[in-house]
Amino acid sequence: MASLEFQLTKSVAKVARQPMDLPLAQVPLGRVHVIAERCKQCDFCISYCPTDVLSYSDDINAKGYHYPIVSEGKESACVHCGFCDLICPELAIYTTEVVDEEDTQGEPDVG
């Protein structure tokens, strides 16, 4: 009898904890921008990116460091969390939010 009550309570808890507007929630999309000449290859942005969007470039900057680039096939994986902006000691990387095509109504992407 106790296990039945636990199962009922557990199933009710799952339903009660779901936000009412969950179908309307959207994950933001971001675009990564790197200022290659500022990068000192500290590895913070690559190590701590929650979606593993970044990897090192094969190229080097004027200081002799490999700078981060968006990994191949991960162009749309950035969620614009801004963590790379905050963690970079050289301010060599930042993200911008990408607006959906539906919201732009045909406006060109300037940048």
C-alpha cells in the first residue's frame, strides 16, 4: 500500500512541476565572435563551454597562439549563454544573439 502511495505522489509531482508555458519556451541561438589577435590560448572558453561549440584553430595569431573557432558542424549549437564572454581574461571572445528568420521578416543579416 505504501509503494502505491509513493508512485501516485511521484507521478503527481512530475505533473505539478512542469511549467505551464513549456511549449512556448525557446532556447536562444548565439553566434560566437573571436578577436584572434587578443587570444593567448588560455583554454578557458574551450574547456568551460557548456555546449562544446569551440575548438582550436590550426592557424596562429601574431603572438603565436592558436585561437578558438566554432567547431565544424556546431555552428547552430551556441545557446548565447555568455559564459565565454565572462571567463576570457583577454576579452577576446563574445557572443551575440541570433534572431530567428521568422522574426526578421526578410531583413538581411548585417555584420
